[in-house]
Amino acid sequence: MSGESPLNMMRSAPPRPRRRSAPHRRWPWVIFASIAAVIVLAVVWSWLWYYAASIADRALAGWIDREAALGRVYACGTQSIGGFPFSIVTRCDNAAATFNSNQPPFDVRATAVTFSAELYRPTLLNGEIAGPVTLADPGQPPIFRINWTGARITLLGLPPDPERVTVSLQEPRLDRIAGPGTGMIFQADSVDVDGRIVEGSARSNPVIEATGHFTAAMAPTFHPLLAEPLQGDIDATMRGFKDFSPKPWPVLFREMQASGGGIEIKSLRIERSDAIIVGTGTLTVNEHGKLDGVINVAVAGIENIVPLLGIDQLIGQGIDRLTGGNGSSDQGLNTLDRLLPGLGDVVRQSTNSSLIDNIKKMGQPTEIDKKPAIALPLRVNDGVIFLGLIPLGIVPPLF
């Protein structure tokens, strides 16, 4: 042993460390604060949603009131609102509209219309229309039916100051389902139309840019040129409106004429499988409400378009009148065939051939997509469209 006394050994022993007391737990306060923060956030978010919903509802009501001022009255069978917490959704089932401003007036019915808006931008309304939509005389069974795989409409702005309207249709089809001439009237793979104010405002001297795009569009009952699928784009700017308050388009075009405004066609392209037409130009409205102006066009494949213009039919009608008929083009050319078999076809071919040659002489050679084309003016005189001296059609008066 070391010789130390037990007493000394006890005195020299180091003191034992004192045990620290456990810290006071604060977790209940943290949990309470987190729950309170979540509740406050939920209350604030709910208030924001209801505030945004009121703005969206006011915007939609403003658009409906604007339409009503133009004679287009809308109604719902049942209406609901939802979309909480991230969007605002208004649904209208068994939607109906009466277009009193048209002559004659007509009724429109749709299965359902839904408008939605994002919480952060309640004045931008995105609508979806469930097809089919029917059109009928007031109080009568439907005459026309429109259907599609998708129909969207976008409305931007808080009326009475709209800013933009966009319509997009996927695979639209218009059919006549009652009366004479039932069947398909129009169909396309897609149709997109956009109109927006690019200068001024809805309350003062608005300048409106309108664009349109369509693919595989057909309307064979209107004109032989429309019997094959077409695709095209147009970009036009309209100037001369005093304001864009609710008023019919004829009134707006009267303002355009009075102020010396017009329609600038910035670009135009229409394409068939066998022909392409591109153009730019400016049109004005005369005191009779008819269009005047020039569109400088270039045409590739004009030899495929001229036979569809019906010039040979006009000649046939003239021949039939001379022979005492009723003005039918087919009967007139058949008369020539009776005089000399095959003479009617010769007239058709020679008429179109000489017309194509004359048009090529009037125009200037150019190219479209590396294809040979002819550039020449397309004149619009008092609503009548002329290609050189050839009348192509008539545009109805705008007022």
C-alpha cells in the first residue's frame, strides 16, 4: 500500500460533476405557432380566393352584359362555381342564347359552358364549350348543328374595356340537319381566330389586330374552290374606330368610313394541294358600305384555279339565253354539243386556256416556295372582286 491514510485519500478524491437539470421543453409552443400560422394562411388564402372569384365573376358578368347590349342574351339552366383553392371555375349547364340583333333572329343551345380563371389573374377567362351546339329559329326545332372535339375561348380584360378575344376550334363541323340541302356545310381540322387592341384603348381610338389560321378547311357547297381542303393564315389591322363600346359591327364600320380608316392586310396565305395564293394590301369602306382597294397577290398553280372560276359557265349561260333557254350554263354548252359533238368541251378548254394565257400576260413572273408563280393585283371595286377584268365574287355591304 502507499502508506497514505484513508482520510487523506478521501480528501484528495476529485469532486463528482454535478448533473445538469433537463432544459425546459418548448415544443408545444412551436407546434401551436405552426398551427396558428397555417390557420392564418388558410384564412388569408380563402379571402384572396373569394376576392379573385368576385373579380372573375364581375369580368364574366361584364362580358355577358356587353353581349346583351349587342342583342345577344345568354342564360343557364343551372350554374355553379368552384375551383378552390388554386383557380376559379364557373360552369353553366344547358346553356342557351338568343341572337336578337341578327335578321332573322335565331336561338343557340349548348350542352355546357365552363369558364375558369387563375387566382393570380382573375381578368383572364378561359372558356370551354361542350358540343354539340344547335342553331334554330326562335321557338323552332334546330336547323343547324355545330360539333367539335374541342372548343376554347379566351377573354382578357374587365368590360367595358376588353383587351383580347381568342377562339380555338379543333375539328369543327357545321351540318344542316333540317330543311333542304341537309348535310355537311363546313369542316376543318382546326380554326383559330384572335383579336386584340394593339394601339389606343377600348375607350379611345382602338386599333385592332385580327389574325386567323385554319387547316384542312372545306366548304364545298359555297364554291368549287372550297371543295378541296385548304389551309391558310391571315393577319389584318383595322383602324378608324372611335371606341369599342358595345355596338353592332355595321356601326363600327360606319365610323371607319367616316374617319377615313381602313383594313390593312399585312399578310395573306391560302394553300391547296395544287395552288398557293399569297398577298398584301389595303381596303377602305366607301359611303355605300362596300369595300374598295387593291390586294397585290401572287399565285402559284393558277392553271389549276382558273377552271374552277366558272368563266366557261358564264359563256354557257349566254349561249343558252341566245338559244331561248333559261340561262343554264350546262344547257347552253349541251346545245353546242348537239350542233357538233364535243364542241362544248372545246369551248370549256379554249376559254380556260385563253384566260390563263391572258392572266399570265397581265402579271409578272415570280416564285412562291421556289415554285413558279404570277404576281398581279386583285382589285376590289364597290364590293366586286376582280382578277384583271375577271369578276370573281361580291363582298356584301358592311353597313
